Amino acid sequence: MIRIWPRSLAGQMALLVALALFVAQAINFAMLLRERRQIALEQVAGPAATRFVDAIERMAQGRPIRTDRGRVRLLAASPVRVHAPDEPAIASTLRGALIESGVPVGRIDTAIVPFDQSDDFARRLPARRRAWLQENGATLVIALQRPGGQWLVQRLPWVRRDPGLVWRLAGQTGVLFVVLLLPVLWIARRLSLPLRQLTAAAEQFGAGDPPAPLSADGPDDIARLIAAFNALTLRVRAMLDEKDRMLGAIGHDLRTPLAALRVRIESVDDDTDRARMADTVDEMNRTLDDILSLARLGRPSEPMTETDLAALVDAVVEDFRDLGAPVEFVEADRLPLRIRPSLMRRAVRNLIENAVKYGGGAIVRIEPSPRRVAIVVEDDGPGIPPDRLDDVFDPFTRLETSRNRDTGGIGLGLALARAIAREAGGDVTLTNRPGGGLAATVVLTR
């Protein structure tokens, strides 16, 4: 579908002005044509009525009709054919003029016939005028019926069309469009430039160093909007800094008693109880790490680094192999990509961890393409109901409804993996495999 309405402010203003000019010129063109047609009717009907009145007066006085200009003839029948092209407006105008002159009016016939240079009136015209009429004009025949049944007939030049008028109007329209549209486009671009800069700053607002405040240029309304945006960014960044300080304090305050518990666990005599307590403390530490990582993901401290993605994924797989997990990696060529390696390693580890926990193992491979890279983690587990494939990305969402963390976790692994991928400009998707199992795919742009 072709989009006609432009998105930019400059384009919309230019289009509106162009449409307004087009409508105004169309109305002006219609009014001008109507006026010129009325003038043409009056120019034809007025002299024709005068000649008819003169001829009728001469006939009433018993004098011969003047034929020196070859315009009026007395005929026994109307020369106008029944189906000939006529001009009712001329007949109506002429009738009114004759009635005002006190001349009784009967039937009036009009017809437009091809221009004939052999007519008496045509021979008296200049050669250039005759040539012009031959191309652009015609002959107007007017027949006025007299009470006795005779007809007074005139043959007059008739301009069918004026090609110069169309070109003049087109030229005027072009000049108006150039004179008005160019300044409008320039003004609109000047007005929209601060808005474009504001849009770009809003889109780039996020992680990293704070951008320089925008210059409050443009009209007063736009300048106030930019100033308000600058103030808003300062307030938001202050809130984010305060959140980071609060999260750091929470993490420190929680890790301290966990470390103390870990030390006291060593004094428990029963090996089974001691191992369970240690596992619980470790699980609490991992949960705390996941929560803090998810909360701080919008402002990562790790810089973007050129990293071999294949080597990074292979290293994560090796970690699981060292723990005895059945995880395989399909060898891939070196694939340099600009990412945050620690965060990406954590996202891949979470996906493999889920595959091992729910599917008993995982097969990991990398699928590169010219514009993107996909990290695919497949398992042979039960999969996920299709209507829940998006729900599992919500934090603290678990398909396994028991309170056992060994079978259900806490519901942060997929949420954290997707958040990391989206922060890197990609995404994570889940699909059920046709033969059973689940495929988790991390898609990154190159």
C-alpha cells in the first residue's frame, strides 16, 4: 500500500500548502473560464443583436440590408441543421438583448460549424487571424426567424479553445508553487529540526554516559519543550543513580548475613543438614544476583567489547560439561561481535541451565547470517504450551507450580536472558520443536 501522507512535519506542511494552492488555483481556473466565456458571449451577442436590429429597421423602412461586411443575410429557411452542435447560451443572451431593443423575437437557431476561409467575413480578416481561427476556432451561425417566415442569418468567428490560457494558468500555478512551497519547506525544516533532535535524544536516552543537554532552539513552545526534556533527563538520571545506590546497599546488607550463615553452617555436625543449608544459602545468593542484575540491566557497568561469540558460547558449554551435564556444542567459525561478554555469557548460561533442568540436556549451535546471528539452544523436554510461550518471560513466572526450587526455580532466568538480549539490540524467542522439546533462540544484530 502506497503511503501518501508524509510522516515529517515539513512534508505535511508542504503537502497541505500544495493542496490548498491546488484547490485555490482550481477554483480560480473555473471562475476565470466562466468569466471569459461570459465575456465571449457578450462580445458575440452584443454586435450580433446590433446587426439584427439594424437589418430589421432597414427592412421596416423598405431599405436593403447592409451586406458590406458580409454578416447578415436574408434567407427563406434556416441553414442550421436539426442535429448540429448548438450554443443555447448565445441564443438566450441574444434573445434578451433583442427584447430590450424592442424587437419581436421568434425562433433563434445557433450552430457551430467548421471554420471556412471562403466565407465573406473570413476573407475580410487578416491572414494571421484566419490561420489562427482555422486551427483553434470555428464559425458560429445564428439564424433569427422573422414573422413572415424568413430568416436573418449571421456567420461569425467563434473561438472554441484558447490553448494559451491553459499554459498561462499552468505557469502561474508553477510560479505560486515555487514562491510559496520553497519558503514553507525551509521554515518547516527549521521548525522540525529541534523536534528531530529531541526525538533522537529521547530514543538514545538510556544506558551509558549522559548526553549533553539539547540547545533550546526554535519557537517558544518548542524551546520550552526542549528545556523541559533536559530537566526531565536530569531528574530521571538522578532517580536511576539513587536506585543503583539503594540496590548496592541492599545487596551489601543481604550478603553480609548470608556470609555469616555460611560460616555458621560449618559448625553443624550432621553432614546432610549442613549440605542442605549450604545449598539454600547458595540458592539465595544466586537469587539475589539475578534480582540485582535484572534491576541494574538498564545501566550496565560493563563496556561493549569486540568478542568472539563462538568462543564465548563454547566456553559456557565447557563449564556445563565440567559439571557433568549432557550439553553439546556444534562447532562454529570465529564470529566477532560487539557485545557485553559477561552479560551475554549469563544469558546463554540461563538458557542452557533451563534446557538441562527441564530437557535433560542441550544442543547449542550458532546460525550466522549477513545481518544477524542466532544462538539456538535445543532440548528434548516436554516443551511449553503455545499459549504460555510469552508468559514465561515475565519475572517470577513458573510453569511448575510447586514451591520446590529444584524443579521450578524462581522464574528469573528467561526474564534476565531476554532483558540482556534486548539491551544488546536483539531478542529471545521460544518455539516448540516439531519432534518434541523446546528451542530457545537468542537473535543478535550484526
